Amino acid sequence: MNEIRSNLDGQAHWRSALMDNYGTPGLTLVRGEGARVWDADGREYVDLLGGIAVNALGHAHPEVVRAVTEQIATMGHISNLYINPVAVEFAEALLDVAGLAGHGDGEAKGRVLFVNSGAEANEAALKITRRTGRTKVIACEGAFHGRTMGALALTGQPSKREPFEPLVPGVVHVPFGDVDALSSVVDSDTAAVVLEPILGEAGVIPAPDGYLQAAREITRRAGAMLVLDEVQTGFARTGVWFAFQRAGIMPDVITLAKGLGGGLPLGAVIGVGEAGDLLKPGQHGTTFGGNPVCCAAGLAVLRAIARDNLNDHVAALGKDISNGVEELRHPLVSGVRGAGLLIGITLREAVAPAVAKAVERAGYLVNPVAPDAIRLAPPLILTHEQAEGFLDALPAALDSAKKGE
Ligand SMILES: *Cc1c(COP(=O)(O)O)cnc(C)c1O
């Protein structure tokens, strides 16, 4: 039996058994349903972070529960030494929503490699770029691509990189959103440019209009690949299946994770055209990648998003939340940015942790993603009513954070 009976209890057990790399969180969450979660003290919250943009259908969604339960009872794991029909089906469905399906008239226009996390997806993407024969890779300052050594080499945040250097060589960082800076470094030695359509971990900072299109053109001219890290923005998070579709471009490589498995650990790399053919047998692998249980969950999520038009819901609700925050005209709020249900609320003072605490006391979980920015990445099934509850609670929380409570 679990001995944890309160949040305080949870902290004591965590401190003694878990490494300190996350610090000690304040809440122990024990149960979830839809967009709601309950802590070990029995308090209820509306979860506006969704496990960091992961729980697309919220917690304990009946269709995910059924898919996972049936799959684990049928066949839980087989490795990639055998064909796993669930992974094949999910790959075909993913290519379809990405606009890359073959539709029966021959081969698909892209290929999928399943992995287990965002970092692992970017590691695989980096290995794919090496197969071009070029080794120079361009990424952006402030960008986040994961914590493993290759993904960390792409990550443009010195505080996360420096304790672990030397990292994988060959990566050059340029300011995000600056077309001239990008075009000045991309040359005939450049294997790839790796970009987030919206910087997620850096504080929900969308690429300026035209930037992704310019990056597509610059890489095309240099014969370099454009790798879009859609680990956070992909799979309906921003009100379209993938952010590249809103930009009207087609990248060479797309990396996915976070929401892809609906709460189960699953990542994917989509290689478009030739980029999908660069890894040859024996060059890369993962024991768990494409695990049937995770793929069954992903397939259930994909079908629910398509059937329930969740992209439209996400786009509309995201606009309502953004407008609602702006209409508060609160002196502490300087702006709202993002797309769909990936929203950054920017503050005039570096009090985001205090705002998150105050909001939590009011029954809402949000993320102080930067000292002066709050991130919302709720389940895509968040209701208008739940969003309105948050907007009603926000002014008092902002007031109390401003007063230093
Ligand atoms: C979260 C994130 C990653 C890393 O994903 P993990 O599953 O934590 O390894 C990579 N890229 C982006 C854009 C992310 O948001």
C-alpha cells in the first residue's frame, strides 16, 4: 500500500528516495479525470498544464483507457525485431494527418520512426542529419530540444548546457526569429536547421510571421534539411495537427512526442521524402520505440481529435482564453502569446512563480515557464466553463502575487 497520505508526506518520501534534479514539488497528485486532478490532501484542481502539454484528452479518458487496456491484454511489447501492427497503423494515420499518406497510389511521401521521448526524437533527427555527409547544424538561442547529450547540443540555453560540456560538436546557435542571422550562417556545409515553431520552454514565444517560410527557403537553397521540433506544438496543440501546416510549408523532418501518446511515453520522427530514407538497417534503434501499448494510446487520441474536431475547439478556446486575459487589463499582465492551447501570459514583473502559487491556491495548475511568463498547455478537451473559471480567478491571484503574498 502507498504510504503517502498528504502533500507533506509526499515531499518527505520524495526527498529521501528521488534525485534532487527537479527540486521537491509542492503537490502530490493522486488522481485525475478529464481536465481535473486531485492532490494527496484531497483538493481538486483544474489542470491547465496537462503534464506539460502531454495529456491531450486529459486524465483517464475512457477511450485511452480502453485502448491501452485491450492492447496490454493482447500483446504489450515485442521489440522492433517483429512487425507490430499497431505501430504500422499509427504511422499510417500520422502520415495521413501530416499530408504525407500514399492513399493507395503507391508509397507514402514520408516515413515514421517511433521513439520514446522528445529528446530521443531529436537525437534520431540529429543522426539523420549526419547521413547527409554534412555536420554543421544550426539551432536557435533560447530553443529547447531536450536534455540528452545530442539534443542538449541543439538546446540553446547556456544554463542547461554548460554543466555538461563538451557536447556534440558542430551546432551553431543564432537568434530566434532573425532571418538575416539565419541566412548568414546556412551554407553548403550545413546539414540542417533545427527550429521550434513556437519556443515552448523559453516562454511560449511564437516565430515571427514569415520566419518559418524564410527558413524553408534558406535551407532549400543551401541543400540543407529543415527539421521542425514539434514535440510541444504538434498533434493538435495549436489548433492544427502540426504548426508547419499553419505556416504553409513542408519541413524535411518533424519531431514529435509530448501529446503524441496521450499520456504514455511516445515520440516519433517523420522523415519527408528522401529524409525518410537516410537511416539504413542497423544504423539506429530503440527497444521500446513504437511499443504497441503506447501506439494504441496514440491512435485512440488521434481518432478522438479527428472525430470530435478538437482542432477547431482548441483554436476557438485558445482565442477565448487569450482574449479573456487581455480583457482583464490587469496592470501586471503585459501580453498574451502563443497559438491554440499553448498560451504564454507575460508579466511586467518577474513574479511568475508567485502567480502560479496564487492560482494554485484558487484551484488551477499553471506553469511559471519563465520568471515573467506563465504557460498554459491544458488538455485539448478543456471546457469553456473550466477556462472561464480560471479567468474569473486570475485577477485576485495576480493581485496577491503583486503584493508579494
Ligand atoms: C519537451 C520538449 C523536448 C524534450 O522532450 P522530452 O520528452 O522531455 O525529452 C524537446 N523539444 C521540445 C520543443 C520540447 O518542448
